[in-house]
Amino acid sequence: MKNIHLIIACTMVQFSVCAAVAAGQEADELWSDVQNLVSSLKGGYQPIDDKQLAVAKKNVLAATAVAAKQLDGLPEEEAQPRAEALQWQSFVKAVAESTPDLAELNETLIGLYADSDGLEADHWLDLRSKLERYMYLSQFAADKDAAKRYEARVNLLSEAVTTATTEPRGPATILIGRLLGWFDRHDQQLEAIGKIRDHFSQPNLVLTVSERMADKAASRHINRTLPVKENILGTKIRGTATTTGDITIKLLPDPNQIAAQVLLTGTASSENTGWNRGVRIRSEGTTSIQASKPVFFDKNGISTGRTLVDCSTTTHIKSINADRQIVEKIAWKKACKSKSEAECIANQLAEARVRQEIDDEVISLVLENRQKFEKDIRNPMLRRNTTPRSFLTSTEPERIWLRMLQANSFQLSAFAEAPVDLPATDVAVQVHESFVANLSEGLIGGITLTDEGIAEKIAESGREVPDELKIRDGTDPWSITFSMSRPVSVNFDRDAVLIVVRGSRFTRGSQTVTRDMQISARYKIERTASGLRLIRDGDVNAEYVEQGAESIGDIAVKTLMGTKFAAVFKEEFETTGIQLPGPLAGKAELSLNSFDLGSGWAVIGWNLVDIATEVTASVD
């Protein structure tokens, strides 16, 4: 037995060594290929010719005409502030010139990047993209030193790749992304640049959710009573129908989208009274219900398909009353004779009623979530040009998948997959550190956050505002303007995470400091019985990026930022279960199942746990 254990152990060691060697070889091949592609760029400067500029300008003019038409179609109270914010009249006049003033065009371009409702519309996004391209090409075409700048950037890229070969998670890799974006913007060697970027295009966020989790989150019991107003074979029927049943979720395998059936299984019981030529008929009916409606989700949002309903109705006539006995007898004979036909019609009406009910139920839910998705996620990302480069969704028989590549043309993603597979839990996520840094540039780069804003956001999250961040009379107001480059970043290492916030402008009372500063905190992470404990390793560190002489004011602002962010980055955090909203609120939570941190990746898995079960288990 001992020999068997020894053989197994040796085999596992050999496998691990082989895997490590293979991974190292793949990395070496990647960097070698990248360096060869960079070498092919040397001497490859491509001047911007008049034809390219003419086509680019023609595209801008066409996009301007479309946007102008849309603007003219808006109500005056919407059109005027939009035109003023974009300096529209000046822009239209300037762009029509044979040689437009780029500085004047830039004022409108800045306006098109504003986080203002409505600028996510296709015509504004199209104008922004084409205008930006025309401006970059015009500027590059007019640059007498363009060829020299090209070669200088090729050399910089080559040096960055050489450095990144041994330090793949360092500043050199960030510089590679910036340089690739420069070549893209100026239409230089796009094929080779694309091939280089392909080496750094692993999805940097992978999320998977089990069918069990999806079903628990969406399923619910219904018990609904509605009035019945129908006409069957000339008989006017009034009454009530009570529908009881369960709504559940069943995943539909689909390689291109998240797809699920919303299923309703239940029974409708009715108590009705019908009138026909002075005859009153009391009846009861029972309808078994099977209904389904498909729901889909992809990069374009949420949509639905056709509702299918299958009902089976049986009726029982309780009584028939008329003024004369002979009329009652005739009515009973007619009712019994037409019972099958009446049940068929009642069944059709029941199917129509159920179809309307499930459509109202699902469409209401879809509309609510679609509006929330568009308002809180999609539209702000479109306005700030930070939509994912790739957003892939798929469905397996028991699991849904989301694979996202968050990176613009000046950013890179992961160059290798996560070293740890996703666990088979109810919810699991793989997130690469590039996802956080890349997304933060689009969402908060250049944004100013005041002391009041920070306190409000903490309060809105349901947490108590720390003493150091509370607004008090007699204290100087302060603010931070986040850097355009990597305003927030994280480094995932073995059982530790480094969080860095970068600012470019700071205020304290009437004082303003415009120097880049990094504010960082490192946490060690421990697994607990119910979650994770993050313990800060040392003090919060606030330092200016460029070393040099610091005035008394510089030191005061730096000290203030360190103190304020020490209240944000507390000495210790402890996580337990993740509380869930909606139908599961107070009933179930996500309990940590697995956690792995390292090589730039965080891989986490949670299982759905009933809260009552957890409490009972802890008492026992």
C-alpha cells in the first residue's frame, strides 16, 4: 500500500513538473513570436496620403449629417442644451472647411465623450469614432517628423517586449499596450499590430452560474385570482379564476447566448355563473397548465421568444336554474350535449389567458432588468468608450457562461489562461488583474471625487461612514481627481492582494496639488470557516510618483490622502456569505467554497446555501 501511495505521489510530482515546463515553453514561444513581429515593424512607416484623409473626412461629414438630422428631431428643450454642450454650430461650420481647425473640432470631441444621457445613441458614437480617426490622421499627416516618431516607437516597443519577457506583470507590459494603441490610431502596420495584440487577448473575466442557482434566483410560487369575463356558445360567463403554480427555470443549450426557458406548471380553478336567455348556469372548472417562454441574453441585452401554452380544461355543471321546469330540462340536455365543445372553447380561452399572464410576468421582469442593464451598465460604458472588446455568452445543459475581454486599443489583457480551473460551484469567477485596471480607466479615469461624494457612496452601500471620512463643520473639504491611466489597479499574488489608487489632482481647502500620487495598501488573505479575512500588511502608503522636492503643502496633502484612505483601506476586513437580492433575500446566500489567488488571477467559487439550514447547523 505504501508503494502505491509513493507511486501516485511521484506521478503527481512528475505531472506538475511537466506542466510547469510546458507552460514555460509556451511563454517563451509567445514572447519570441512577439519580438519577431516587432522586428518586422522596423522601416515600415506608412505615410498618410491625401486619399486616406479625404475618405476619413467624407466619413465625418456623413456622420455629421446623420447626427444633425437626429438633433433637429429632438424637442427644443433637449436639442438646445445638447447643441450648446457640443458647440454644434461652430463644429458644423469648422468641419466643412477644406482644412478644419483641429483645436476647434477637439472641443466637440471632448463633448462627445461626456457622461451625458443620450450620447450613447448610435449616431453620436459613430460621429465620435469617425471624428477622432480623422483628427489623428490629420495630425499625423501634418507631422514632418512622423517617420522618426514611428521608428522611435518601434524601438520603444522592442525594449518593452524585451523587459516584459522577464517581468510580464510589470510596467513594460502596460507600455506595450499604449504603444500598440499609438500604431492603431495612426494606421501603421495594422496587420502586424493585430497579431501582437492577439497574444494578449485572453478573456480577463470568466463567470459561470449553475442552473440550480439560476432557477433558485428566478423561481417562485404564484397564487393569483383574476376575474373571468367570457362568452362561450352564446352564454355570458362571469366569475373568478385562481391560478396556483410554480415558475421555474430550465437552461437551453446554446453556444452563442445565455438561453433559458421560463416554465409555469400549475392549475387554474374557477367558479363561474353563466346567463343565457333567462337560464342561469353555475359551474366550476379546473385547468391544468403547462407554459414556457424563452429568455435570451447576449452583448445586446435581454430579449424573449414566443410563449407556448398547453392547457387541459374540465368543467362540472353544479346547477341550472330557469323560471320554468321544462326550460331547465331542455337547458340540461343542451348543456350536456355541448359540454365537450364548451370545454374546448374554455380551454382555448384559458390558454390565451395564461399566455397573457406569463407574457406580462416575464416581459415586466425583462423590461425592468433591461432598463437597469442599459441605464447602469451598457449606456455609461458606451459613453465612456469602455465597452468590452469581446463579450461572449453561452449555455450548457446545467451551466451558463460569460467570457469577457475588457481592453481598449491602448490596453492589454492576460496573455495566458488562469492557472486554476473554475470550480464546479453554483457561482464561480476567474478575474485577471488587467480587468480591474482596464475597466477603471474607462469608468473613473479623470473623474473628481469629493469628500462628500465618498461619504455618500459609503452610506448608500449600507455601511457606516468611518470617523475620518465624516463631514464635520470646521474641517477643510478635500477631493481627488483620478488619473486617466490605471486609476485603480490590483495585483493578485499568492494569498495577498495589492490595491493601488492613482490620482493626478488633489485639493484641500483652497490648496491644489497637481502631481501624480499613488495610494496603496497590501492585504494578506486568510481563509476562515465562513469566508475570508483580509489583514492589511503595514500602513497605507501615499507617495508622489515622481521623486523630488516636496513643499510643505505637498507634504500636507500627501499626509491627508494617506489618512483618508487609511479609513477606506481598513486594517482588517472579514467576509462571510454574500447576501442575495430579490426572492432569495433573507432566505439564502452564497457561501465561499473555494479561493485561489496568484499569478495575476483570482479564482473564486461560491455555493448557494439556505440561511435557515446554516443557522440550524451552527446551533447543532
